Amino acid sequence: MQTLACSIYKSTRKTNAYLFVPENTKLETLPAPLLQVLGKLEYVMNLSLNKKKKLAQADAHNVIHAINSQGYYLQLPEHHLPTSS
């Protein structure tokens, strides 16, 4: 089973926003608009991902696919829309 070594960073500007990138990625190589929106990034941890890995808020398969196709995966908090009565 293929594994992907990645690093996880949290945004200091966007609450509960996490950026997954391949391990050893130089953050300045990521798209400038992405970095501007997220603000300063704080390292959280390294993680080895495979398609069967259980993640708290994302599907590992989707994370791996995004990292392989665009170089990163951005996990944003779920927003709950108000319900009307």
C-alpha cells in the first residue's frame, strides 16, 4: 500500500484551518494567495498517510489525491448554516 509522508501546519489567521503538504515542502513554494489567506503557519506534526488511514475531519484518500495533484490539501472547518423554522 502506498504511503505519503506529509507535514501538517495550522493557520494562525483562520481558526481550525490546517494545511497538509508533502514532508520537507518549502512553504514559500506554495501559491501566494493561499499563503496570504492562511497567514503565518505553525507546524503541527508529520504524518504517514495511506488510503486506509483514519483522519478526524477528512478522508485520507481525498487528502492524498489533493496533495498529489495540487501539492497541498487545505482542511477548513465545517460551517453550519442556520436552519429556518
